[in-house]
Amino acid sequence: MRVVLAAGTTETALIDGISAAGAAPELMAHTPSADVEILAYGAPTAAPVTPVSPTGCPTPAAVTRAVREVVGFEVAVVDAGLSEPTGAPTVDLGVEPGTDIREPEAVPQASSFYPRAREYGRTLPDDTLVIGETVPGGTTTALGVLTALDEPGGVSSSLPTNPLERKRRVVETGLAESDLEPGDCEGDPLEAIRAVGDPVQPTVAGIAAGALETGTDVTLAGGTQMVAIAAVLRHAGIDAPVTIATTSFVADEQGDALPAACDRLDCELRVTDPGFDERDHVAMARYCAGEAKEGVAMGGALSLVPDGRMSAVRDRLEVVCARLGIEPETGEQEGAATEPTEGTHGP
């Protein structure tokens, strides 16, 4: 069993009000690179940013790392369009950062990125893959792809209040700039990604497609962003069984919409409650208050925790938070670099 994390960037994250980290774009570009380092090493190494909000909410990478330290799993990180280097080892598939979806082409080489990732997925020897993502702006691009494919529903947010109407307006502009109407890309998911997606999407979808072709069990680790990936797979004609594993924070926010989407796309839904409400620690309290919710394969990692071991994960998360400089009793964190990034710290 292996967790594969696709890490990338898109200029869509720089749109005002789309990303919680938009006030510091020079730091936001480093967030996926820092997430990768936290998952690989337990703390940032080369990245000049620690993704912790001013209120003390850490990146979901901290939770995924805590699970890794408790249950153990292999990790492979794929460079899915990083705009800043990372100190962690990555697989290079030649994927480039994405542009603003309000441009005519958001991912000009989507049709090239997908087969490269598909071939990589075919080569993985594991019986089971859990595939996650970290990409600022990813819930907006997910909404773009779902809209272009005529898949109903909305997307979640790393923020307590979801700026869904703002995202919809951005997607409307993006489709218009690409000379498309909602539903015009039905049956052509790579065209949808090219127009209004991000480079992580063809990477994750390609890896999943290649792995499914070799009989590997695939779990898409995330919330509504992974619904978009599932839609890409189904519109590409891939009907193999797929599981979406997410957190109770996403499921609670989405209500009936998430199960309905999984039913429509014929995906099993797995929801895990990490029991953060049982601890008096600022990091867990911020998740319970609606921050972050998901990302960096958090939901998929939590689904791997055996019965009776979640308390150990919460214990280890406190240790990881201490490494990141998060004090348990206060939300004002010295040196916190950025608030949660939409998509990177979101579903």
C-alpha cells in the first residue's frame, strides 16, 4: 500500500478572495512544497513557509504525517506543476504549473500530462494506492471541471464560510474566455481541464487510470476535489471501482451533496471522523470550527487508521504541531506564514 501525493500550483489561486492565502502570494507558491516536506520529513526543510493559519490551524499535511508516524505507509510524491522547489524527493513527469482559469487555456498541455501520469500509474507495483493532492486554488478549478462536464453540485472550502458564489463567477468567466458553455466538455474531460482545470487534475486522474488498468485498488483521498477527479475518470470511459475517502469535516459541510455525487459517479464513499473534538488543542479546535477540513491525502490517511488507534493519531498530531511551532493553548502562532490555502488546505 502506498500513498501517492500530487503537488502542484495554478495561478487561479491568486484571484482575489479565492484563496485564504491570497494576501501573501509570494508565500502561497511555496505551500505545496512545504506540504510535501512535512509529509516526507515531519517539518519543512527547504520551503521558507510553515502552512499554519494565524488562528493555529495547521496544514492537513500535519495530520497525514501524524497518521504516517502511527501506522506507517510508503509515500511517493509526484511533481504535478510545482512553481517552487521542494526539499523532498519527487517523481518528475514534466508537468508544468497551471495558469489562471480566466485565460483561454488553464492547462494547455493537459492532453500530454495525462498519458504520462497514466503510464506512471501502470508501473506502480502496489496492490492498493491512496492518491491525494495539494494545490492552491484547487476547489475552484474542481468546480470549473465539474461545470464543464455538466456534473451538478458545488465544492467545499478550506474556510469556515465557503465563497462559493465567487468561485462560480470565476468559473463562468473562465468558460466564456474558453468559448465554452456549461456541459460543452461532456465526454471530453481533458478538454475541460485544459480550459478551466489545474495540472494536478490530469496527473491524479492519469495515475488513477493507469493503476486501475493493472487491477490496483484505488482510493482518491480528498473531498469535492476528488469528486472532480472521479468525474474525469468516468467521462474518460473508466468504469472500474473507485473509492473516495474524506473527513467528517467535509461530509458535515456538504450534507447530502457528497453522497449524491458519489452515487452518481458510482464511487464508494468512506468518511472518517478523527475525533478532534475530544482534545483541547488549538489545531484540532480549528478543524472543528471549519478550517482546512481536508487536503494532502488527509481523509485517505485517516481511513487507514485501525480501530482503537485514533487516539494515538491525535497524540502524534500534537507532537507534529509542536515541531511546526503551534502551541496548544493559543491560536496566535509566532511565525505563522499563511492561512489555509484553498485546495491545498481544503477539500
